[in-house]
Amino acid sequence: MPERPVADRPMIEITNVTRSYGAFKALDDANLVIREGEFFSLLGPSGCGKTTLLRMIAGFDNPTTGTIAVDGQAMEGIPANRRPTNMVFQSYAIFPHLNVEQNVAYGLKRLRLDSAEEKRRVEEALGQVSLNGLGKRGATELSGGQRQRVALARALVMRPKVLLLDEPLSALDKKLREQMQVELRRLQQAVGITFVLVTHDQYEALAMSDRIAVMFGGRIAQVASPKEIYQRPVNRQVADFLGGMNFVKAEIVEEQGASLVVDTLGFGRIKTDKPKAFVRNGSGATLGIRPERLRVLWDDSSAKFEVSGKVVERHYFGEITHLIVEIPGLEKPLSVTETNDFGADDIPVGSSIRLAYDPEALVALAD
């Protein structure tokens, strides 16, 4: 399915929002704009404030200070059932005594639609989530993936402007979870409304989102596209949370506008972009390079930029192998990810190895 373009028009505007519980700040001065038609993820570890923020958008909790607007309308004083949002919970909350179509129709009852219109909207919602023909099936007869689809249909049948998803895939096994990630993204593209997903799974957020807000300790650390957050994390905390990252100490030689020239013991002199949040504190700096950006050089092959070292560990993961390689001059060994089609899984521990790299893959990180 071709990607549906995301509009520039704001759908959710979060301005200086703080949520305090006594002296504890679950959310601390959050500012965020989520666009119409966007698949947006709130990503971070447990306790970072992402679910608190989602619940405040939904109307289940209120900011201590600050404002939240949805589709240009301030939400202060508007209860959850009057907001243009609907929420899919982690537990799905399917009613066991109702069949599929009764579960989906539950929220429509307060709209007092005629029976024909109610039936039409239920069938439309079931079709959106690929549950056609299962309307009479009992809730207890459904698989985990089917229950998740019923919860989605029950939310979509209300035709919200924003669908809020609180870790809706966490109860599924790995294979079904990955399948549902694809289906959920396809569904969002088809219906075209704004989806806001809360997840602690970085790979889930990277696979599904137009943009991601990474959160720690109640604060938003970075908002960007999945590619930018992965390749250009704003600081070491974001870099460490999203996938594997090798950290390399460096000494600043020169600042050149938006660039830094640094010396490293393992990789020599590097010129790199200065991170947006960079504040110089002495002459030290930290660079990061992803394990997959280091490539094994085989036999007599060579590269313009390469380092040599010794394999000290090898971990096999089916299609890939992680090599842990000691490099002279570096405090910690490098993690290297290689696909196994060239025999990375056969490289002996203790062997000498050469690694190619692109200097542009070494990214300067703010502390």
C-alpha cells in the first residue's frame, strides 16, 4: 500500500504540560505537536511518563499545569467520553459475555442510532480489521490476535479523530506481534486518522511510526523520524536506548560551526556533525557507531577506513552473528553485527579481524 501523506495541520497540541503527584513529577514541562493523519509513538522505559501523557490526551487524567488541545479545541474540562479520541488498552477489555458484533457495537448504544445504521457501522469496522463474517463468534472463542482486532474495531466504530493505543501488542507472542505491527500500520494508512502509540519496544516504534518522541524521567528527549532518531540520536541516553551502540571516547581538536573535529585512539581523527543539544564541557567528547556500520573485511579485501582487532566473543542469532572485538586504544571492545551469508558465524574466537567503517557513521553525542 502506498504511504498516505501526513498533513502539516496539528491534531494534538501539548503545551507546557506537567503532571505532579506531590513532589514527584510524572511529566515535566512537555511540549509536543502531533499532526493530522500521523502514526506517532511515545517511546521510553517504564515510568518515563508516556502512559501518563496518553491518559491525559484521552481525558482519564488532567495536567497539573499546561494545556492539551485536540483538533484546535482545548480539552480542559471535557470528559473522556466527549473527546474526539478513543483508546485501545493493553488488556483489550473485551466483554466475555458478548459476541464480536455486540462488543464492537457497545459504544454505539449511547448514540441511539437506528438498527440499520448501527449494523452498517459495525460491519464496516469489522471489515477494516479483517474480521468479516465473525460477528456472531463468542469472545471466548477468539485468538489473541482476533481479540486485539475486536478492540480496534470497537474503537474505530466510534469514528474518532485520534486513536490512542496503550501497548496493545504486548500480550502477543513474538511472531504474532510482528504480524500485527504490519497490520496495524496498514490499518492506520487505510483509515487515515491520527494514531498515538505508547510502547517500550524500540523496534516496534521504529517499524510503525512516522515520528517518535523518546522519553526519560518525565521529559521528552528527542522528537524525530525513526531514521533520524536511530542514525542521529541527540544524546547518549537516546543512542543507548534505541538498539545497540558502541561508544568511543574522543578529544575535541576544533569546533567548526556545526561540526566537530575530534581525535580518537581507535579511529584516528574524525570530522562529525555537532549534535543539536551539544554543550562543550572541556575537551572531551563521545562518539557513537552502530554495530551494523562496522563490516568485516575478508581475505585480501581492503577499505579506505579500517581498524584491526581480535575477536573475544561470538554470539549466534540465526541470520546474524554478533562479534565482540577488542581494538587497540579503545577502553571497551566493539560490538559488530554481521549477516551469516558470508560466514561470520564461523569466525573463531581469538582470531585477528579487520573492520571497515565510514567516518560519517561515527556520530557525536551530547551527554
